[in-house]
Amino acid sequence: MLYHAYEFHRQLAKPVRLWANALEQAYSSPYNPLSDTWFGKSVAAGAEIMARLTQNYGKPEFGLKTTPIGDEAVEVNEEILLRKPFCDLLHFHRDHSHPGTGRRDPKVLVVAPMSGHYATLLRGTVEALLPEHDVFITDWTDAREVPLTDGNFDLDDYIDYIIAFCRYLGPDVHVIAVCQPSVPVLAAAALMAEAKDPRQPKSLTLMGGPIDTRQSPTVPNDLAMRNSMMWFRQNVISTVPLGYPGAMRRVYPGFLQLTSFISMNLDRHVNAHMRQFEHLVKGDDDSADGHRAFYDEYLAVMDLSAEFYLQTIEVVFKEHLLPRGEWVSRGRKIDPAAIETALMTVEGELDDISGIGQTKAAHALTPNIPGARHVHWEQPRVGHYGIFNGRKWREQIMPRVRAFIRENDAR
């Protein structure tokens, strides 16, 4: 009923959005004598914000058409290398016919989080890596778009997908896991190491991930511990309505995840929209465009399969099976101590999603990695999003990740 109620209210909001769009166009038209007045600009600004708040945001595009290599802008094309029901393996192919790009750059698989937002949330991550890396990414599929005939998807499937992608890309791939996938990526690496798989990753970089949420628990961690699994099943799981390919699939709806994200920093979002109103009235186009770009991405959400969400809550956030050494996936004991490949962890000082020490805990679980191949970096004055996007990612974090990858690519 929850999902059906959401769809009902979304349809009710449609006339409001159409009215707001019409009002914004009317008061921003150069033919309207009020368009240059404070009143006209205020009406247009308020109408735009109202229209955007009631808009349904679809999957964004990466939009990375070129990347700078040396002094040249090299063409980039997106290629889907593997298609699976719940994920595509996407390659950002750089034009190697261009002079100077025939060099061999490290092969990097970026594992995007399946936590409500699309993989395009990592656009800035990919953009910064592209000039000096051959980049691939997991492009997860909105669960409401996957027919029931394609089966279920849980945390064990997630691990198997990562193993399949690593095997496909070969023995020279470096894996970067951003946030939630740090746990299944470490598990996949452990299983591959235990099996002595020749195609296991050359290095692992875990960024802001919940390896051990007993360390510096945050609001989301407390929520998981405070409520029973029955509570989660009854209060946050819903059924996809008719009209979608995945109709009748049980999911954790993206709009619920977005609501929880916004509620954690409600004042920040309210203030951001108040500032946007001021930018629009003053004609500050650059600031207004930046706001639009951020919220176009932030408000675009996807559903997660119920079995994946519930198993993640239980295994990662309630039972802590990985750090306790008690995780068994499809009858396979997950032992991170089997991993000998290089490991880097990255945390943000102000991260309110994965607290300080949660990602770093991976080092204690991997004692057989030689000491020199353990690397940890805590970025001062940066929150969760800033670990993998923005100026500090580009200027301070990414260069360290790049150096770590290149050092271990040569081994």
C-alpha cells in the first residue's frame, strides 16, 4: 500500500507541477513587463522551485563525452560489456586512436553503491579517474524495472556479480568500492583469494564503507540496531505497482531512502533551496545551475530488491558477520585473512554515514597482506559525499588513490 499511496500522491502533484511550470515561463518571459522586476523574478523563482520539488527524476546520464589526456581532449564512449538482470558492466572507452593515448593505463573497476541512487552519483569519481585510468563501473538497475521472471537479487548475488566482473576483466584489474559495496567487495576478494583465483584483483580501495559499524556508529547504524528485522519488513518494504516491468516485486523503494537521506540533513536542504531562491532572483546563473545539477542527481532514486536490502541490514548492520568472522555466503566461509592483495581505505573526518574507523577496520581483518601494502587515508574536513566527489576528492584523495594503484599495478 505504501508504494501505491506514493504513486497516488505523485499523480496528484502533476497538476501542481504543470501549473508551476506555466507560471515560471510566464513570469520569466521577456514579453512580460514584470519579468525584470523583483516581484516577477520572485514569482518565477518560487515557481521553478515548486516545479522541481514535484518533479519525478529519472535515471541521469553520465554525460562524459571527453577526457583530457595531456593537452588534448580525447573522446569517451560508453560501452556495455556485460548485461545482467540487475546490473550492466559499463566501460568508458577512451579513443585510443588518438595520438598519445596508446599507453597502458591501470584497469579500474569502480563498484558503485546500490543504496538508492544510480551509479551516476559517481560521475565526479569517474571523471577524475578517466585521464589516467581505463575505467569500468557497475551500473545497477532500478529493481522496479526488472521483471519477476528474472529472479531475485540478494547480497550473495551481489558478491557473485563482483566476482564475475573481476573474472571478465582479467587479473590486472584494480577495484574501487565506494560506500556500501566495500563489504561485498571485500567478501568477493576473500572468496577469490581462498580459491586462489588467478583473476583476483591486483588491489582494493575501500572508500567510506561499513566494514564494521560497531566503530563510531552513525544515525543509520543506530536505526538498524534499534529496530527488529520484522519492523523493517513491515515498515519499509513495499510492492511495485502495476505499470512497471517489475510489477509485484518486493522492494525497498528509492523514495523512502531519499526521505531518510533528506531527514538526516533537513536544515541543509532547506537552506540550499532558500539560497537557490536568492540566486534565481539575483540572476546568479552559475550558482543556480550548480544547485540544479546537484539536485537533478540527488533526487533521482532507484528501488532496491527487498531481499538485498534486508540481508544487508541483517548481515552488515545488525549481526556484523564480516568483522566477527561468521559470514557464510552460499555455504562459502568468507575469510578476509586469505587476501594478500594490496588494500587502501579512505575515510572522511565528517562522514555521518560511515563513521571514522568503520572502513579502516578492513586492515585488521586482512593480516596476511604485507605491511607496506596496507594504506589508510583520513581526509580532514570532508563528509561522506566529499570522499568521492568534489574538489577535495580531485585534489587530495584521488592523487593518493592513483599513486596506490600505480604502485601496485607494477608488481
